Amino acid sequence: MTEENNKNQDFNDSFESAKEKAKGFAEEAKETATEFAENAKQTFSTNDNQKLLAGILALLFGSFGLHKFILGYTKEGATLLGITILGVLLSCFGIGALFVWVSTVIGFVEGVIYLTKSDAAFSNVVQTTNGNSQTRD
């Protein structure tokens, strides 16, 4: 019986130790996630990183117009998104594939343009959500 009690005590000690380690890990993960969120907000709020973000989004998801929404061009983004949705709906007639292809090419070309522009030239195309151009000193 003593041997069984010792095994139970060892198991309980191991379990409590694992619980404490898991609790510490969870607290550390929360701190890391909070720090990451703060850094991401700070990173994506600057114009320097908008160029990279818009360029990558245009290359990967250009047909959906996500890069246009990021830059404040909501009408143009909605137009690209609408053309893509219309293309998907009309794809059973064959003409829809052309719509999707055209919007994808437009997005890809814009992504290349954004990534190859100088920072000064890119800042001329960036708009805020109210449509006013931003300028950097």
C-alpha cells in the first residue's frame, strides 16, 4: 500500500508541476501576443509599410481589390471586387473566366508597380479614407 501511495504522490506532484508550468506558459503567451498586436498596429500604421503591404496584397489577392481598400481607394477596390464576383458568377458561360483573368492581371501589375516605385512616388498615390492625399515632409 505504501508503494501505491508513493506512486500516487509522485503522480500528484508531477501533475501540479505540469499545471504550474502550463500556467506560466499561458501568461508568457498572453504577453507575447499583446506585444505582437501592439507592434503590428504600429508597423501597419506607417506609410513605409503600406507600400509593402499593398504590393504583396496586390500580387496575391489583386483580383479582389484588397490593396485598393488598404490605400483608401474604396470605389476602385469595390469595382475590382465586383468584376471578380461577376466573373465567378458568369464563369459557367465562359465569359466570366475573362473577367476574373483581367482583374487578376490588373492586380498583379499594380502590385509590381507599387513594389518598384520609390517611396516618394508611392506617397503621392496613398490616400486617407476621406480621400485627401497624404504628403510626407
